[in-house]
Amino acid sequence: MTPAAAQARALAQARPDPHERIDGLRAWLTQLDRRVSVLTYVGAAMAVLALAAATVALVLTLQLRGDAATKDDVAALRDQLSGVQQSATQAAQSSVRSLDQRLTDLQNEVDRISTSQRTTRRELRVVQGDIKELRSQVSSAGGPSGTGTGRSGP
């Protein structure tokens, strides 16, 4: 074989048959189509997950905004708390004044009763002294055999 024939033969063998080339391209396109399909499914799934996460974040943000206290809410609560504190202070002061008045009244009553008891004791001592004096007068007037009735005459 001549070198030109060998080169032609090698060239003929190097070039595949057009059907084989088309089959190879079809196989390559099928693999490429599978890869693109998988990547499309993965991309779609990621897009759906991202959309769901964004929706959840938006709902939570709106809910937090709705639940969050504004400066006006805080100021209103402070005003209410101040009003309650003032009314509780006034009620406590009124109760303390009332209890103080009752205590003063009770103390005056105890003082009055104590004074009355002292007066009654003094009077009792005077009466007891008068009784002793009368007994001694009766015993000296009636004598040892006295009648014991304390009456004079028949």
C-alpha cells in the first residue's frame, strides 16, 4: 500500500459513518436533556421553597407589626397606670385617716372609762370607809349585847 492509500484509508476509518455520528449526537442530546430536566426540577423546587419562605416571612412580619405596641399604646398604658396609682394612693390615705380617727376615738373611750373607774374606786373606798364607820358607831352605840337591828326604841 502506498502512503496515499494508507492515508485515505486512515482518513476513512477516522471519519465515522454519518449514522454512527448521528446516533452519538442523539445519545449526547439525551444525556444533556436529562441533566437539564433534573436541573429544571431542582430549580423549580428551590423557587417554590424560596417563595414559601418569603410568604412565611411576610406573614410573620405583618403579624408582628400588628401585635407590636406603638408609642401611643405605651403612653396610654402609662396614663392608665398613673390613674390607678393615684386612686390607690387616695384610697389608702382615706383608709389610714379613717383608721386613725377610729383609733383616736377608741383611745378617748379608754381614757373616759379609765377616769370613770378611778372615780368609781374612790367612791367605793369612801362608801367602804362610811360602812366601817357606821359599823363602829353601831357597835359602840348598841353595846356588847346590842340588838343588832340598828333601830332604837321598843
